[in-house]
Amino acid sequence: MRIRAASCVFGIASVLFACKSLAQKTPPAPDRPWHTKEENSLSTQLAADSQPSWSIDPIKIYTLPELIDLAELHNPETRAAWERVRLRADELGIARSAYYPTLVATGFAASDRQPALIGEYLHRQTIDVVRPALHVEYLVFDMGGRSGEVDVAKANLLIQGMEFNNTHRRLIYRVASAYFHLLNAKGQRAAAEISLQNAETVEADTESCLKNGLATQPDLLEASAARAQADYDLQATIGNEEIAHSELSTTMGLPAEAQFHVQSISDIPLPTAAADSLDQEIERAFKQRPELLADIARIRSAQGDLKQARSAYLPSLHLAGDGGLARGYAQQDLYPGHYAEGEVWSAGLEMRWTLFDGARREKRVAAANAEKRVAESDLHAQRDQIEQEVFMSYTNLRTALRQQQAATALLTASSQSYEAARQSYSFGLRNQLDVISAQKVLAQALSENVTAQSQLLLQVADLAFRTADMIQVETQTPKP
């Protein structure tokens, strides 16, 4: 007995120790990193995870629509959103399946031995039975429970569909934004190169004038410093262009080092005015924004929940039945046994009506009503937010239009001023500082003109993002 007790205690201790050793561990202290074998296994699995393939022509000059198509093809967010829509569609199929009967194949086998009282003696009686059958269940009616569940599933599918569209809307805007930032960076680099050429020209002119006794050494040093500053500014724009290129690549779902070419900002026509009024933009946003449509679907989902909750107050009718064959063998005492078989079936209707459940139904109806009111309030709040977004975007667009026009005029005036300063200097009517000052103003005007152009294009994309024009496939009135 002592040996058995010791063995039992040892077995229990071994089980407890094994459970403790296999349990998930936690960091031993809050002041140091935590590394475990599980982390290594996760790292190994992450390294083995295959990245999606991608293809892009390194020679082709891509337009924005082409880059958007590539992004929607390669970005994992759109595929994840698509899979979530498919999940909701399957849930709708599950809800609809409640309208169909359930048919189950069953098999029952048993062996039973009981004493049977016959006269004044108990006789041993053995019965072996095998019974294959089909069992059917069907909910005849439930006064809105199933239809409410289907309504909720339909609404959830719509909500996920709108989120799928919104994923595309956000992705398109991110690509457009990164694209225009890249165009701005390329334009700034081009402007910086022109500024460097102008600074080099001024330096060469000054050096020539110095040889002819028309300039001083400080004039040449000032021109050289301006040329060095222009070269410094150019190097910064080169780095900004590389960063903007990598941001566009990663936004599209491509490696950061992917090489491709895009249009120059000078190849893109600029709008001259807003195509629609503010009221038209706001009205179109109210009709097209996926968030608003999703809020409407959430109200439908809440109505479906309310319908389900109210159906619990009413009775439901259920049909159930079985049909099959039974084959058995029976023997009493030591007398010869016998085989027998026959049909078995049963069918019945059951009405269920909950009379009391501790106010469960009342609370569920109240919760469904509250959820409906929340969805309605969210809809109103969303409309206010979208109206403000469109107003700000529309105002920014009009401001960008005016700034672009002013930047064009400034560039024209600065170019003329620079050329006039150079010519006057060659005639001895202006000093070197005037020429260098005019060259710096021209460099600033070149940069601001590129910024104004890219900002205008970005504001056009922002307004299309706020009104959801980006995801509309129908032919729209051309927008700025």
C-alpha cells in the first residue's frame, strides 16, 4: 500500500511539473527585454513567409491611374478587405440556412440484458438492437426571428462592402498623395538644378568682369558663395526625391528600392477653376461616402437585432421526426434466440412560448433600441464631419488655385528681373549684389511655382477623396 501511494504521489507530481513546464511563460522582470524559444520559432516562421510577387517596368513612364492599378493589385490591404467581405457573405448564407430543414443520418446500436419477471421467477433477457434512421428538424415559423437574423447578416455584408470600398478610397488617395509629393520633389530638384545653372552663370559672368576690371574680388566671392549655396540646396532636393520615391513604392505595396519612372509635373495639365460649387460637392459626398452608406447599413443591422429581440415574445412552432429500420436479436435464459426487424418512425409538432425569463427579453429589446439610436446619432455626426471636410478641402482648393496663379506671375516677374539685372550689370548700371539678389529671388520663385503646382494637384485629389469621386465607376462631370 505504501509503494502504491508513493507511486501515485510521484505520478501526480510529474503531471503537475509537466503542466508547469509547458505553460506559457511571462517576462521575468520589467527592466529588460524578453527572449524565449517561442520568439525564435516566430522569427523562423516570419522569415519563411513568402512575399507576394510583383512586376513593374523600370523603363516605362507611369501615369497616376496606372500606379493606382498597380497599388490595388499589390497592396495587401485590399485583399484583406476583400476576404472580410467574403466572410460576411458566408455569414449571410449561414443565416439563410435557418429557413431550410435539417436532415441528419443517425445510427443506434445497443445491447441490453435485464431480468424479466415471469410468474414467480426472474428470467434473464438479452436484447441486441441496431437502428439506422433519418432525423429531420424544421422551424415552421418563429414570428421574425430568422428574418431578423438575415437582415442583420445582410446589413453586415453591406457594412463590410462599404469598408472594402473605403479601403480602396484610402489607398487611391495615399497613392495620389505620394505621387504628387514625388512630382513636387522631382520639380524641386529640377528647379534647384536651374538655380545652380543660374548661379554658375552669374559666377562666370563675375569672373569675366573681374578679368576686365569691371568687378572686384569680393563680387566674385559673393557669386561663388551663391553658387555653393545653390549646390547645397540641390543635394537636399536629391535626397528628398529618393525618399518620396520610396514612399510611393511602399504605398503601392512594392519594395522601397523598386525602380520606375513617373511623369514630370510639367506634363500634367493644371485646372484653372473649380468645376462644381461647394453645395454640389457636399451633396455628392453625402451620396457617395462609404462611411455614410455604412452608417445606414448599421441602422438596418440594429433594426434586424430589434426584430429578433421582439420575436422572442411570440411563440414558435417546431417540427421534428425520425424514420428508419430496427433490427434486433433477443434471447431469454438459455432458450433459442430470434431475429426480428421492422419500421420505426416518429413525428411531432412542438410549440414553444417563453412566458418568463427574468426580463431577458425586455433588456434585449432595450439594448437593440439603444443600438439603433447610437447608429442614427453616428450617422448625423458623420454627416457633420464630412460636410466640414468637404468645406475645408474646397476652400483649400480655391486657395491653391489663387496661389498657383500668383506663383506663375511671380516666376514670370522674377525671370524678367533676373535677366534685366544681368543685362544692367553687363552695362555697369547695377552692382553684383543686385544680380545675386535677383538670382536668389528667381530660385525661390522656381521652387514656389513647383510647390504651388503640386499643392494644387494634391488639393484636387483631396477634394476627390472627400467626395469619394475616386471610387466611382460611373462617368462623372470632369473635375478640376
